[in-house]
Amino acid sequence: MLRDSLSGVRVLDFSHVLAGPVCSMTLADLGAHVVKIEPPEGELGRKIGPPWVNGESPAFISVNRNKLSASIDLKTDAGRRVIRRMLGDADVLVENFRPGVMASMGLSFEAVREINPQLVYCSVSAFGQNGANRTRPGVDGIIQAASGLMSTLGSTNADPLKVPAPIADMLGGYLAALAILAALHRVRDGKGGAYLDVSLYNATVMLQQIGFASFFASGRNPDKVGSAAPYAAPNEAYPTQDGWMVVVAYHPARWTALCEELDMSWLASDPKFSTNDERVRHRAALHELLASKFAERTTTDWMARLCARDIICAPVATYSDVMASEAYLQSGLASTMDHPIAGRIRTHRFALSAADDATGHVDLAAPLNGEHTRQVLQSYGISDAEIAELLDIGAIRASAAPPTRPNDHEAGRLAV
């Protein structure tokens, strides 16, 4: 089954906040044994909020499911010694510190390769491990700006915008997981371990492949076109009587059908709008004409009319609308899980599945800091006596998960 495809693969995850945790969560969703190595105070992602659920960060919970947490202080010699022992039995290391941090702790790829030549070592960073910007800090918004993405968003003369979803982090995390899968295949074929340098900057430039292709062809920076597709018209959002909807009708047959449905058949033969090239060139005038017609009816009315003509369209949905939609209810994404502090939380499950995947798969909620320290160290061959000594000197921290304490208000709000 797809969800068990990485069963037996051991991952040590040193990452924090988002891109790295997304990568390791993807591996965990595919069945890998992922151990989140956290400092005594917990990783930075635990502090992302508001909102909070009983003091816990929903953002952290959303990207750390199916993992175990071991709290090991990498600032101590004893903590680093434990990690080096664990790395001898690990298959994958994931980290997203600034370049040089792992090396400063004696955990560079070169040092770790001497311990375990079969290890897949994945570094995720803002600008990569080489080049002038390698040591620059960078978060999702910085990458959206530096990669050119932010310059393309919004409407003409509007302030710069960013995609609110952390798209650089999410994409970088998923690409890192993809690279790790390829590297594990290499290990399986007897070719040894690998070092993977995943740059959020590179990932976000790659995301804009179509936009850069147009730039290379034309030499022009892209115009800001709001909700529209730069290469097609109509292909954008229009206001209706009670909301907004996106209409995509640039294919010739659909363009003709749309003109008929709007009672504007003359548009199809107008030289300014008869071809897609001309419609893109006269996009502003076309938008004004179509918007005035769409404003005459409700979104529901237009959806029925356009769908009957096989014209591609969708309402511009809020998150509340999505939750209530038939598409979401049938998607199989909806899930709930029990968190020891946040209580019963509403979330999404892994989006991919295979025909033989068990429908009863139960995801584990994000762990508490150090919740599995003892269990993890034992599984890596560390004796109980050694664990006790490490606890005594403060090199590790172990915390027991408290009983679930759902907040009545939050539990009611989050319940499915």
C-alpha cells in the first residue's frame, strides 16, 4: 500500500518551522519512521500563532503529523554523541538550518558520511548551500519577493502582493521529499548515499516555469493581471450579483458558447475578440463588457447556465464555502485526530492514495516536545542506563503526554 511504501525507512528530522517539516511529514505519511529531533525548548514552529488551541499552534500541528519527538540538546557534547550513534542506523537526515550550522556541531555531510556512507542527507535552505546568498536568512515572503513571484501578483499599479499560503516553503518541502525518494532508490541500487541541496529560491523560480518561458520569448516582464491568466482570455474572476466566479472560456467552442449564453453573440465575430491573441491584447475592454453581464445574475444561476454549456467555471469560494461544498465532502481529505493538549482537532489527511490503501488508516497527531525521547533512544540501541545518565546531565529531555484536555469552546468549534 502507498501509505506503507517507506516502512522500515528511518528518518532523523532536525528541521523547524515549515519547509523541512513538510518534507519529513510527507515521508512519514508514506510510512517512514520519522523522529523529530528538538531542542529542550522545542522547535520554532511550536511558537507560530495566533490562533492557538489550548496554547498549541495549529500551524505546527498541521505539518508534524505521524512523527515522534525526541528532545536532544545539540549544544551539549553528550547530545551530539547520541545523535552520531543514531545516525549510524538512520537512512535519511533532513535539516533546514542556515548553511554551516550543522557543520558547526560536527554534523556536516562529510562528517556524517564517515559514520554512515549509505545515508541520504537533505539540506533545505533559502538560497542553497553555495553562492553569494547562501548565508542570507530567508522565509517564505522573502523567497516570493526574490524569485520574482511577488512582482507578478495583483492588478496593475497595485502594491506588491504575496501568496498568503506559504507556497515557497510548501513547494520546497515537497520537492525535498521527492529528491529523497529518488536518492533512496539510488541507495537501494547499491550506489551509496547522497547529499541533497534543496533551495527554496530555486524551487520558487521553477514554480514559475510558464511565466519565465514567456519572459524568455518576449523579453518583457509580465504584466500584473489580477486573477487572469496572462496567456488566455477570458480566464479570470468576474463579479456576480452576490459574489465572484472564475470563468475560463478561451477555447474557440467555449468562447462561442459563452457569447451565446450572455446574449452577446456579436462579440465572437468582433475583430478585437475573435481570437485568443486579440482577446488577451484587449483584455481590459473585454473584462468590462463581460463583468457588466455577469453582475446581472447570481453565482448559482450563472454556474447552472455555464455548466450546461460545458463552460469551465467555479465560484470564488471562502474557506467556509469549501468546507460546506460537495467537492470537499467527497474529496476524502477531511480528518480529525486527538491531540493530547489541543484535544480533538480538525485537519486534512495525506492527499495521495492508492487503490489498495486501507481506508481505516489512522494518523498520529503532532507530538509534544520530547514525548518519545525514551522510546526513540531505546529503538536506536541506547540503554536505559545511558538514557538515565543523559537525562541527569540535561543532554536530553523526556516528557510524558498528558491526558487529552479538550477546551469545550475549541472542541465545539473544531468538531466535524
